[in-house]
Amino acid sequence: MRLILSVLLCCAAGCSRAAVEPADDALPAIAPAAESRAAPQATRKIQQFRGRGVISIADRPNSPTIALELARTDSERQQGLMFRQSMQNDHGMLFFMPYDNDWVFYMRNTYIRLDMVFIDSAWRVVGVVENTSPLTEDHRSVGADSRYVLELTAHTAGKLGIRAGTQLVYEPRPDVAAPTP
């Protein structure tokens, strides 16, 4: 029932990254809408976030690393990868969510096909949504609580063998303080 209410409220609110609040005898609160229609790239300034880090797969010798841009604040999480036309295959965006929850994302104003990797507070993958269609408001979640969401270019999770149960290792860049979730 909570998921159905969340979907209905997200559709009404039109948010780019829908956050479903824990149930407290009240309806879930939804992040505000950024814009109701996709805007041309030329009219949007793409914000570059300052946070950086890398992520790799634990217990895998010579694990490839993914260079990360971090989305730690509400405004960074709401913008995410919107309006970007491309992203390198060895790069991604890591969303630091404010608490554990079954997070719901969608692709409004996002031009890149993505894999969404949902990760718990112990850095273990709880689910993956692969090859999302760009520029849609279809809701994507994995039905399990997560603290972090990693967005990669489409098919990257499968190529790296990242699936539910995979243990990841996050390392902040030395010049960036580790964010507190």
C-alpha cells in the first residue's frame, strides 16, 4: 500500500528523484518538482558537485574502480545526472541518502541510459535496476532498503558482475572529507 501511495504521489508531484519517507501515520512526503518537462541541454547549466571518490568490488583481485561524483545534499540528489549528454564508462554518481529506505528513482531530464545499484549501509548491493530508459518518469526501485544509490552507464553493472549480494568498497578522494550519511 505504501508503494502504491508513493507512486501516485510521485506522479502528482513530478519529482526527478522521488524520496519515500517512512510511514508515520501520515502520507509520504515527496521531493518537490524540478521541472515538469525535459528542457533542452543548451538552456540548462549542469552543476558539477565537489565530492569525489572511487568504488570497487571487495575481495576481487585487481577490481576495476569507478570514479565517482558524489550527490550528498538535497539539491545535488534532486539534480543527479539530469541534463548530461554522456558519462564515461568508468565513472558514476553515488547518492548518499539521508537514511535507509526503499528509494524510488526516475529519469526525468536524464539523457543517459543508466544502471542503478542500490546499496545498504554496509556497502552490500541489495538490488540493481539495469539499462533504464532515459527521459521517462517510470519509477525504479528494488523493493529493499538502501542507504546509497550508484548510477553507472547502462550495462556496466553486468559487465563488472555487480548484483544483489556484491560487497563494494567506497574510498573518498584524499582531498574530500568522507560524507556523513
